[in-house]
Amino acid sequence: MIYLTVSLILDGLRSFLSGKSRSYESTAVDSSFSLTFTRGQDGSIETRCGGSLVDRSPAAGVAAALHVAAKQFADAHLEQLPADDAGREDLQHSLADFERFMCRPR
């Protein structure tokens, strides 16, 4: 389920950062673990887990941190899945979409 969870947070955070919503909650697949991202008036993003503040960073910093972590995860673990596995394909597509998002002018 971790592969699907990483895909969901990549897609959800990309959509959140691209839009105007005030907050976004990402819940892990088949788990109660969740992170809530809230946009501050200054453009910063607060990340909370269970109501506790984990981080407050500029949106670009949050995006970069997620991108690096997801890429490291994929590089280390995607080869464990068959080439035609749907979870593998979803994560590869989500990473590609997030990389395009990261490269777009702001």
C-alpha cells in the first residue's frame, strides 16, 4: 500500500499547491495515518500530524522535500515490483507529473 500512498500524496499535494484551497489532508492507504497541509496567508505551508505542527515552510520547500523523498523511495523500491504492476505504474506517473509541476514557471 505504500506505493499507492506515495502516489496519492504526490497527486494531492500537487493539486493543492496548484490551487487555492486552504488545506489538504492526505491519509495513507489502509491506515489511519494522515498529514494535513494548511496554506498560511504568507504563502507558507503548515504540515500537521494529529493536530501537532510538524513543519512550516514555503510551498516550494514542501514540494521539493516531497519530491526528493518520493524519488529516493522509488529509486530504492520500485524495482521490487513487476514492470506491469499497477502500483508501480501509478507511482511512475505521479512522479513524472510532480516533476513537471516542479519545473513549471511560478
